[in-house]
Amino acid sequence: MRTPAKIVCLFVFLFIATVFCTAFQKGRPAAKSVFPYKQAGLNIRQAAAHLLSRFTYGATPGQIDEVVTMGLENWFNKQLEGNLPDEGLQGRLRSYDAIQLSNTEVLSKYPPGFVVLQMALKDSVISKDSVGKAVDKKAYNEQIQAYMASKGLKSDQELYKQFISQHILRAAYTNNQLQEVMSDFWFNHFNVSFTKGECAQFIPAYERDVIRPNALGKFDQLLIASAKSPAMLYFLDNFTSQGAAVPASQPAMGMMMASESPQKTKPVNMAAVPPKNVPGLNENYAREVMELHTLGVDGGYTQSDVTQAARVLTGWTIYPISSSGYGSAMKGLVAKIGENNLAAEGFVHEGDFLFTPNRHDKGEKVVLGKRFEANGGYEEGVALLEMLAHHPAAANFISRKLAVRFVSDNPPASMIRKMAKTFTSADGDIRQVLRTMVNSPEFWDAKALRQKTKSPFELAISSVRAVNADIQQPYQLFTWISRMGQRIYYYQAPTGFPDKGQYWINTGSLLSRMNFGLALSSGRIPGVVVNLAALNPQKGTETAGKALVSYSKVMIPERNLDMAYQQLIPLLQVPVPAAKMNNEAGKTTAVSQPVSNKFSGMDAVSGAEELNEKKKEVVPVVNNNMLAQVVGIIIGSPEFQRR
């Protein structure tokens, strides 16, 4: 749907104005409570709304009542436990059979394209000359498809589609919202990407078996599990890293004495640093595990530390989980030694992980002042990761990232210090760090309210939750999320998506967000069914202005929306013709879903009605398209864009 230029310009202006000119309520300090929201002048319903905006993907209609009834602290503790029943979600996930497969099963059923070609060539289904050079490409592709069907093979793209779809369903429907939010946070922190083919097929198991189970646990356990995952080993190339032929007695070069403090590291004499192009040594993971996963870019490490850490982590690779393609590299080695003899020979086999002592650098190393004696093995890699996970710089770095995610783009240093202190004293227990954060007055401060801008994924999921949408084809939402600027699981850099509002918002993205809101509210996203009339309990209203007020209260609860009404009501006077409303917004599909939104009317409420009375303007609700426009404008509004 093409949105009128007047609306786009108004929305750009309103969003910027909302970011910089928001007026917050101020109140007197009240009696002490477990969560200090009263000190910020919030009542219990406003506090519940704030909790839901931070620790879920958005409140569903009536959920604030549930949280207030349960008690804010009790609700938060239940979310920290992360074990609420999820029968409804599990029912929606039953058709996604691929998401429960092991890595071995994935490689067997969804092999990479080059493996399929190798198999087809071996079975003489195609000729070597036809690969990439077929004259009749359609016939060639049909031949490959028929061969795959005969072998019971499926395209890896179907695997990715199932995985993305289940992620959207989990975010929209799980009762354990905090666990899902934290799973998303940690996946982004330990980012891997479908764009790197070597790791792509291992990503579903990576999220399922590494990220989600550890999302609310101990940080060191999550760090080590990610380091040993095939997805991470391939993504950052550590699966190939092996030590040079260095005599065990030779000391590490360019190292500092163990007695020196890491914070006092002196500039490295680069002449003493082992060359970066040592055959077999790959520093990619060692660098990122310090810069992105634990210490941060200002964590006090040097290039020498990176090189030494890479040497410590040599020999960490993939157990042969496939007979061909990715995951098969160690097949010959394991066969030569014998699976039953691995442990006796110093190999470590845990699930899909394999430590190979014959590829490990046996020399002495020093990282951040910690000396690793010569002739070490797998255990020194674990010791290195434990040291990084418990480093003071890691406590501060992880605490700050959590505060940015849950509080504001520029969180107060005072709160970060408290969180970092808990991180250290609680042995990296993420639950305890989150408790410290939510019990801090800074979390509830007016400066933190509505200060986060929703990412495209957060906007899409919060929208479907706000209107109680029935998602029957979740991949349709992925198409919209990608169009709005966030192609989940395809971010190439190991940094993950930036968690700052300025990254997401520009004129083009606001236009896409508004088009999404109108497409969702008008039922023009195939497989996503909405019933707008069921959302609104009020009766008796016949104007679009009054509908705007009533639906805003349902979709953006417990906020002072007087200014928002004044900004948005003029937009209802910008006509969106029925033909445009019925046109597939964004040109996504050819199939439309009916909208059960018979307009039942609402009671008169202050705000919009008063404004219309003063202006003597009454905007009639003439059809379902107008109601869809009302809800679409709410979704696209600056107020809904913030959490």
C-alpha cells in the first residue's frame, strides 16, 4: 500500500518530537516497596505496564490486570524461572518437525547444495559438464529436485523457513516471555548467521540446545557452550585452528609476567608477538570472544593476548557428524584412532564437539597475565574461557549490554555498577543480575520510561500481541520484518544487530512500519488473522476519533496519551481510499484474509472527543476500512514505536 506523503511527513516529525520532547509524570516518593516504582511517581498499573514493555514482546489485551492481580514481584519471579506451561505454543509448533532434529539428522535430511550435487554426480543422475552450465536450467533443476525427492532429501531453505517461523511463534505466544526475550538477547550477543553456509545448518540446534537453555543461567556455562557449538566453531573459524610445531619447552613470546595486572598492560612489542600468519592458527574466535563476548573493546587486552588465546584454543573442532560436507572433516582421524580409543589418546568428545590434542599448540602461553604451562590440553581452553567469563571487565560489559537492552540506550552508570557487582558476587548468575536491575530505582526512573525504540522484530511481535492476532503463516511476518530493516538470523557481522534506536529509525523505515501497521490491521498479511471488534469492550461510538481513543487505551495501556491524540487525530482526516486499503500492502502476496471487525461502537471518552468538539470536526466511521486505518495509525504512531 502506498501511504500518503502527508502522513509520512507528519509521522517523521512526530516521532522525532516524541523522542526528544516527551513529558513525564513526576510524583512524590511514597512508601518503600519491593520494586521502587512509587519513588518515580508510578502507580501499580503503570509499573505493570513498564514491566511488560521491558520483559515481554508487548502486553496482550488485559495482561496488565493479570500482572497486578498476581503481584509485580511474583510475576517477575515466575518469568525468571521460565517454566510456565506452554501447551498453546507447543500445539502451534507441532507441524515444524525439523526444529527438533539433531545436527547429524539435519545434515542427513537437509544437506547443503554442494553435497546434493556430489551425490547426484556419484549416482550419475547429472553429468559433471552440466553443473552450473546447463542449457535448460529449468529441466536441470527439476532433475535435481526429483533426485532429492527419491532420496528423501529436502532443501536447506525449508529448514531455515521452519526455524524462522518457530522463532516468530515463540515470541508471539510463549507464556515464558522473559526467557524468549533473553534468548533473543544472547543469540544477538553470540551472533552467528545464515549468510555463512558452513554454519547455517547448525544454527537451529545452536539456539535450541545452547542459547535458550542457558539464557537465564550462569554466564560462564553459556560462554563455554557457545564456544563448543558447531555453529560458532564454523562461524568464527575456530574449527580449523591448529598449533604450530612449537617445542613444548619453548616459552610464549610477547607475553607479560603472571604477576602483572591485566589493567596495567603495557603496549606490546610487536616484534615479540608471534606472526599472525602462523600456519593453521586462526585468531578470529579468540579476538571476538574477548571483544564481543566477554571483555568488550576496552577490556584491557592486547594483540598479544589475542594471539596467545588463539593458541590456547587450538584443537577445538567438530566431531564427525556427517559422512560428507560440513561436519565430516575429522572422520578420517577418528576412524584411524578408533572411537573407543579417543579418551586414552587425550581427545575429548562431548556431543558434536571434539578436542584433538594432535592439533593443539603444546607450548607455554600467557593471556592477560595468566600463565598456561606447556603440554596443556583441552582443560586450558576451558580455564581461559572461565577466566574471561569472570573477569571484572566482563562483569561491566555484560551488565551494560543488559542495561541497554532493558533500560535505555544510555543507561546510568550507577545502575551498571550495581549490576556488575552482582554479576561478580553471584558467579555470573544472569537471574540475579536482572533482579538487581529491576530492583534499582534507575530502572523505574522517568528518564527510562519509553526510552527504547522497538526493532522491526519487536514492532511486529508487539503488534500481533496487541491485537490478539492468530498467526497461521508466521513466515509472512518474517517478510515484513525484513522489509522494515531486520532480517533476523541473516546479520553477517559477529556483533549482532545494534541495540540503539538511531539504527532502526529513518524516513524509509517509518514508512515501512506504517505500511506494516495498515497491512496488519486491514487483514492484508496472509495467514495473520485479526478481529478488531473483539478488542474493544466499549459501545456506542460512531466516530473515528473516539475509536482512536478507545483502541489506543487497549493497545498502548497506562500512558498519558493526550498529546498523542492531538497528533494523530488530524491523520484520520487524510483519506486512505478503500482501493488502497484492499491493495496488498507492500506487494507481499496475492491472498487476503477477511477481517472480522464489525464496528460495534464505543463510549464517548475525553481527549479525542473534546478536541473534535472544539474544532467542530467529527470524522465518521463509515466502514471497516476506516477502523483498520485507526488501528494501523496507532501501530505506526511514535507512541507505539517506543517501549
